[in-house]
Amino acid sequence: MAMIITERASEELNKKIGDQKGYLKIQNVMEGLACGAGVPTLHFVPTRDETQDILFETNDRPVLLEKSKIIFFDDKDLKIDYSDSVNSFQLKSPQQIINGRMSFIMNNII
């Protein structure tokens, strides 16, 4: 699996993150959902849990993905994009838009 961040997404991430240290992480939010997969959400976290997270190098900055959720993405090349028309990040693969309105959450950044 490969992962890229588009130039447009990189611009928005830089606006939101600035010079803070941490990692981007695709995390599946499952609150209130009946399905087991969850909804991919983009988080900015202060640290990496090496026992739980896989680090993917991208063209822009590293992205973490939970080991337990890799099964949902392992056969896809992922792209993190930003859509101006919906003012939101998007997670895409060549086959589909996985989340067209992906939330961005800053987690406990100091």
C-alpha cells in the first residue's frame, strides 16, 4: 500500500498544524455505528504508539494507521486530498472515495 498527500491537502494541513510536532493518523471512529469498520477520520496526535500504529512515509509527512485497521485498506493506494467545494479533507483510493468529508481532529497537542 502506498499513501500520498495532495498539494492542496498539504496546504490545509500546514495551516492547521503549523510548526507543532506530532503525527497525522488515520483512525476509524466507531461511536454510534453498527458496522465494525468505522469511519476514517484524520487526527493529529502528539506521539506514535509503536505497538499499535504502522508508519507510512508519504510525499509530504508521515501518516500513522492502526495495525488492527490495516485490513480495511491493505489492497488500496490511499490519497489524502482536500476539497474546497465541501471544505473538507477526503480519503480516496483509485477505486473509490472512502470518506468524502473526513474530519480533522487535533488530539492533545501542547
